[in-house]
Amino acid sequence: MNKKFLAVCLSLCLVMAIFIPQASAKPDIFEKINKNEKTSTPEFVSGKLTEKSDKKPKDVLFGYLNGKKDIFKFAESAESDFVVVDEFVDDLGFTHLRLQQEFKGTPVYGRTFTAHIDSSGVLTSFSGTVAPELDKKLKKNKKVKKKEAFSIAEEDLISSFSEAPKYAIDPTTEEVVYVKNDKSQYAFHINFKFFYPELGDWNYFVDAVTGDILDKFDQSFKVDSVGTGTGVLGDVKSLNTDQQGSIYYLQDNTRGDGIFTYDGENVHQNLLYYPIWVIQRYLPGTLWSDGDNVFNNQYDRSAVDAHYYAGLVYDYFLEEFNRDSFDNQGTAIKSTVHFGQNWGNAGWLGEPLNQMIYGDGDADTLPFSGAFDVIAHEITHAITDRTADLIYQDESGAINESMSDIFGALAEFWAGLDPDWLMGEDVTLSSNGLRSMANPTLFNDPDHYSDYLNTTADYGGVHTNSSIINKAAYLLSEGGNHSGVSVNGVGKDKMGDIFYRTLTQHLTASSTFSQLRSATIQAASELYGSNSSEVTSVQQAFDAIGVN
């Protein structure tokens, strides 16, 4: 599938946990299955799923899946319906596989999977929901051509704005199988990326048979700042810079491939009037420079914070999780400040730019780069982009946002920068932050699954519903009583370890809240043992928010 520009699922899914014994298996083979009620297929399987083996990990997994074809309901064979896109061995000795479902060579959008095989060759978990029985559901009489589908999507996109968007890069069109509300259809996935008249990364899905628009949504990652504002605090910081002749640049060469901070010069809202090469010139912008290595002008302040905090976030993930930059390959972290005009927001731009942007704020906010937890939030989006790749819509989108809030808060505690469980509190003027993980209801956000907001706004309420998972993370860390459930806290470090492993090794593109529960229990089991108090605390935390 298309690599995402910024950082999407389909239907909300209810699940139930059931145990299914293998009739012909040996007594030590067992599995626990979370089964999706709508598709009647598993979305998370864990246990001792296979016997010890010296086969290749992929062969172990495919052998298991082929033996369970009637349960998973894929069309042909594991070898033809699943493609391994990543494989590595982690520091616990587990081989981690990430897969993509296909049907006759066509990728099934959002249907990704993870599998874990221990050092003895035993399959211990398989996560992700198969789009079932595609051979029975798909219509083969495709009538719409690729160019026609693009025109349909582009016409609808342009009609949504007063001025036509100016594309940052050429739009892409890819044929996929699109699954939503238990319907499977051949479709064209068209992606538009632009900065004017506003930041956008729109995905369209056009039915390849009828030409109807099946779905559309914007997946650009921004901090939700409705009715709030942020600002730079004016404190003095030490900066790693790079001297070239008599000029000093905000270029930190001590971390990975570097930390670079650029000046956007507030020009981006006018990019409609410039050709593509000008857009590329201004993003990332001009590398920030100074003649005396003292960046103390008013105009410097947002750049100083963006540069300093990006380095701290890099240090946090390296020290706590041995992660070298957002892609774990040391790739440079780039930030552009003074983006747009009166823009009270921040964002992560994924492929091909791979950088952050920060606005100068509006009537209710200060420059967004002044909040350390905001910068940690955005870089976590980049990590999600490179791991679970969570679809920015509905439950998977809410998990995406929650992961960024969780590590935004944990990084703030790690750095000791007046830490708390609020998000964006350092840059808001008319309110004390954007969200509260300890008490989401302070901002009228839900703290229990029974209050899940079903809406078409904000891509299914991703910023609002993320607070349900935020509450679980807070309870797992600090403990407490909620909705009649008592949770024994495990502390911030263990909570972070559990959620980091969950995000990077067990979640898939279309993960639901229930799948997140199972994945988090699995991560805790791998880290601390299946009968550990940490696993019990995870169960209690999700019980407290009503996610089974």
C-alpha cells in the first residue's frame, strides 16, 4: 500500500474472549482467541499455538494459519494471501513478523498483522483481523479506470475548498480491496497532500465497479486545539549548534543523523501561487542561523524550543527503549517553525518529507513548539507511522492519538519539566491544556467505553475518544478506583514499557480497543510473565474503562 504522508479503522468492532481447544493438539498446545463478532474471525490469538520447531519463522506461522483456514476465513492459502513486510528478532529473543493481507496480488487496505515466535520456534501470538471470504464477496466486473477514479476524487476534493488545493507532491492512485461495515469492494485509493488553503493529507476510496466514493478522510496529524492556545515560556536553554565559518546553525550533530530546525518564514499559506519547486524550497525552509551563537531574539524563541525539545525526545526514546530516532535507523529529525500565519497547531508530516511543523499560535495560543509534550506527541506519531501504522479514523485513530499522548506525558516526566498528566498545558492561554489523562472529563472527554462518542467529526472523534485509552494508561501507571474497579498501579516505567511493546510489536493498522487490550496483556506477559501482577494490572485498567 501507499506509504503514508503523515500518519485510519473502518467499522467499530465488538469482541469477546473465548478459549478454543485444538481437538487434535497435544495438551501443552493452547490458544486464547479474541473473536470479532461481525466477521466471526479472530482479531488476536495468543498462547502456545504451535510446537517447538527449527523451521523458519514464516513457515511456522503459515503452517499454523493454513491449519486454521476455516477459522480465519482467508480465501486461498497463507502463502498467497499474506505477504511478510518486516521481520526482526527483539531483545527478548522473539522473532517479530509484520504482514499485509492481499487478494490475488491486490493489497487489502488496513489489514495488517503481527506475529511473535519465541526462541524455541513456538508461535505465541497473532494479531489482526482477516478480511474474510473475499473470493465470495468481491465483484469482478471492474468498470472504472484509474484516471476516471482520480478525476472523481479530485473533483470532490476541490469542491470542499474555496480555492483549489496546491499539491505538495503528485497525488497517488493505487488499486486496493477496501473493507468497511463487512462489505468488501475493489476500489482505487487516491491520496492528496497539500498545505494550502490548509494542511491536508486526504485519502479517497472510489468504487472500481460503480465509481461511487466509498469513503474519504484526512489523516494529517495535528494537535486538537479548538478553543485553546499555546506559548513559548522564555526560559534559557543550552543548544547544540553547528558552526560553519562565522555562522552558527541550529543543527545538532550529536544525535543520530542530526536534529535540524528551520525557519518557515510564515509563507506557507500563500503557496497556492507558487510552483512545486518553490514549495519544496520552503519545506523544510531555511536552516536557522545566527552570527554569535546566542539565539535570544523574540523571533528565535519558537526555534530554540523546537530544537532543544526534539533533542530531548530523541534522548528519551533512546535511553528508555533503545530506539534510534523515529524509524530506529537514526534518521534526522527536522522541524519547521513559523509555519503559516496565525496557525495555532502543530503536525507531523510523514513520507516523503518526514518532519514536524509548528505554527506561531492564534488568539488563544502561543507558538506550539513551546510545549515539550506536544513535540513528544508529534514524534510519537512518527514512530506509530513506522510501526503499527494505525489508520487515523475511528478506534484505530483514537489509539493512534492516545499513544502520542501517553508518550508525550511519559517523556515529560522523564525530562522532569514540570510534569503532569495534562497535554499542551504550557502553551494554552484560555484553558489549562488540551486534554487530561488523569481526568478526561475536565475537558468534557469520555473516560469509559460506555461514553464512546460516535461521530463523523474529527475522523470518528479520534482526539475525543483517545481519552478513554488515556485513562487506562493513567490507571495502569498510578493505580486508583474507577467505575467500581480498583487498579493496582505498576508505575510509569513499566506502563511505558508495556505500551511501547504493544505499539511497536503487536498493534496493526485496523486495531480496535478490544484488540488493544489483548495486545497490551500479551506485551505485559512477554515482559513480566503471564501470571505476573503487571498482567493483572493491565486487565484491571481495561476493566475500569469498560473495554473487554
